[in-house]
Amino acid sequence: MTEGTGALFREDAYLQETEARVIGVNERGGILLDRTVFYATSGGQPGDTGYIVRPDGGRIAIATTVTGETKDEIIHVPAPDQSLPEPGEMVRVVIDWPRRLQLMRMHTACHLLTVVCPFPITGAAVGEAESRVDFDIPDPSYTKELVSERLMQLIAADHPVFTRWITDEDLAANPNLVKSKNVRPPSGTGRIRLVGIGENGSVDSQPCGGTHVRSTAEVGAIHIGKIEKKGRENRRFRIRFGPLPQ
Ligand SMILES: [Zn+2]
């Protein structure tokens, strides 16, 4: 099973469903398709849930999506006790769109947080209700009030969010694009996906393979719910939906 999966979400994160052909079912029941709209767990963003409709109308609930031996192999993991499709079957695959949209809003909010807090990132995780980004941040003036206010300014400005591809050489020539302290984007494949915010990336530009909303206004109201001290200079910022509680 070395055949890769066409990852439609990379070019259009707003696709909610697609027709696809089953190319295999692995020994653990994971379903491989020739193309998909399901994002596989990676880069701190959880994999999609949803369902697959078989030609007879039967539905297979998908509990999560993960990558296989390579990042190009996307495995749709069924919930317990589901029927399994046959290789060659044409199916319709549908993501849980409300959940994915929450994740896209949260993921984009994480990018905005790295703009407001321009410090080395030591960890991040995107969730439907709450996300977190950890920074080495020596400056105590970054309070949840200040950071929440600056986040909402970026959201109110309704900056476009876009993706473009660059080469390994482009990235090597612009090392400041990488904000993670320890994680380097995968290189060696020849091309790297950049996510930009603002005209020509004037607000931000960084390598990322995740799914994002198409403009910052779509993030909606968010705030920093909590800032936790994780080390001498390390701080964990928790992003939540809604305005900062008064
Ligand atoms: Zn991203």
C-alpha cells in the first residue's frame, strides 16, 4: 500500500465531501482512499471525523484520521463495529464540518497568537474548544488582557489567509520563517507549504500543513483564557472561543 492519497484539503480547506475510490483496507481496518477531504492528525491539529457512504447507502462512521508510514498515506479509522468497504468501491466521504470549522478557526488563532507573541514556540496543540501554544517568553507584560486585545485587533482587520508553496532552498534562505524552537518543517521533499496572513504575508508567513479559515475575521471572538507558567521563561497560552470574560 504505497499509493498516496490525494489530499484535497491542502488546496481547499472548505471542501466538506468528495467522491473517492477505496484503494485498500489495512490489517487494523483502516480505510485508504485515492483522494480525501479528511485531514490526518499532524502538526498539533487532530484528524477529522465523519463518515463514508458505500454504494449500497450504508454508512461507515470514521472516528479519526491518521497518517501511515508516510505523510502521503491517509488512513480513515472507523469507529468500532463498522462494516468495511471492498477495494475498488466508489464511496462518498463526508467530514464532520462543524467540528472541522472549529478546528480551522482555532488553528488560525494559533498563528495569530504567534504574531502577537513573537517568541520561540516550544509546543502547540489545536482543539475544538481550546488550543494552546507554549513560548519561551522572557517578558511578563504579555498578560491575557493585552494578548486578547491584540488578537481581536488582528481578527477585526479581516486579513486574508492563504497558502503557497516554496522550495527547500527558499526556506533555507529565510530561516526566520520557522518559529518553532525545536521542530523543523520536513525538508527533502522539494517543496514546503507556507501559510501567509495579510497581503503577501505582511502579517505572518510560516510553514504549516494544517487547515485554516480564509480570513482572520472568520476566526470570530476568541480570548486568552489562561496563561500557565511551565518553566522559568516558558509560558502556556490557552486560547478559548468568545470574548474575554469581564
Ligand atoms: Zn497552520
